Amino acid sequence: MNDYSYYSFGSNFERAFIGLISVISGIILVYLAIMGPLVKGAIKYKTAEVINNQLVGQDLVNLLVLPRFWPLTPWAG
């Protein structure tokens, strides 16, 4: 690791790339939450019912929490 990236937390390209990957990952998680049993039911989890409840809860968090942070992404670096 060179001194430049140590003090500036990476180059502009690295920060933009990680930001883009983070936004894409968030969009995929929200899409899966919508397609899952919480909204449309197109995705069926083949697990125990207790675990399904936890997965539905995680889908709910993905829908309510992730989109709130997307407007802050350009200022994350």
C-alpha cells in the first residue's frame, strides 16, 4: 500500500467503483426482497418456517433501510 492511498482512502476510481458496487448490491437486495415471500411470493425459501420468518424480517429491513442511504452515496467518500 502506498502512502497516497493510505492517507486518502484510495484513488477516485476506487471510491467510485466501491460506491457503484454498493449501490448495485443494494438494488439487488431490494429486488430480491420484493420478489420474495414478503411482497410477491415468487421466491420460495426451502427452509424451516422459523427461519423463513427471519428471512422475511431481513427482507423487510432491506426494503425499509437500504433505500434511505442511496441519496448519501455521492458524499460517502
